[in-house]
Amino acid sequence: MVFSPIILLLGIPITLIGLVGMGPQVNVHQIRPWSAAAWIFRLGGALMIIGLLLSLSSGLDRALVVVSLIMGTACVVSCSVIVHHEWVQAGHVGQPDFKLYFSPVLMVLWLGTMALGAVVIAGLATNMTVPTLYWLMVFEMIIPLALLVGIQISAERRRANFHLGQSFSLQAYILGLLVMVLGLILLVKTVS
């Protein structure tokens, strides 16, 4: 379908603009999940997902698939960065003694996600489409999910007033995950 590359090409920069637009909010711990930047991010993500879905039947240029995978990776990795800022923002009123960023387990998860994201981007940039790369992507998807679920079920979440359902980091994660899964399916189709 001729529209799928156009829709995807529109979605990629719009998603990036929305994600970058959230940066100032993240920096000052005033994340507003329903702000204009958040809606721009969701619009771009929806366009990316629609473009990839439409491409499942007709195929898509490999370069576009790789770019969409890199963008999906950026969304997934951003989750591990934003979630800490959301935690601090939620705890501004009656900030608990527990500091999320000093938790060794969560620091390892965060660093692991960032390292895997870098490996995935490097692998995609060098056309390393081997099963190892796919497994790394799967692990990268699981780590932030474990991080978010762990925070949600912890006693510290109640002390910090952190609500996963209102989390922009979770939205970024889900959007990135969908883009990566669809991109991987398309990448496998173009290789075979």
C-alpha cells in the first residue's frame, strides 16, 4: 500500500517531536501526561503503528523499518529515564526517605536497559540482523516492564504516591514496544 510509508514517515518525526517536547517537563519533575507534547507524542506513535500495520501485508523498505525500530527503541529506553522523574514528582508532597535512584536493583535494571538499547541501535545501524539481536530486543522489552511492575507492587510506591496508570513512562514504553514488535515482524519478512 502506497500510504503506509507516507504515514510512517509522518509518524516518526512527530513522535520524536513529542518525546523531545516532554523533555523540559521531565527535567523539572513536572510531567503532565495530558499536555500538548504528550498528545503530539501519542499522535506520532499512532501514525507509526498504523503505518507499520498497513505494511504487514504489502511490505516496507528495509531502511524505513530500521528507522522505526530505532525510534521504538528510543521510546522504550526513555521509559527507564522518565520513570524516576515521575517517582520524584509523585513524592514532592511528603517526599519519602526512599530514593528510587539509590536502589541498587533498580539502578542495575536502568543501566541494563540503557546498555541493551545502545546494543540494539548499534546492531540495527550495522545491519546485524541475527537471532542474538532479536533476543537482546526481547530482554530490553522485559527489563523496563519488570521495573514498572516492581515499582507498582512495592510498598514504596504507596509512600511516594506513584500511580502507574497515570504514568507517561508507561505510555512511552507501550508505544515503543508495539513499534518494535511490528518492526521486527517486518524485518523478518524482508530478510526471508
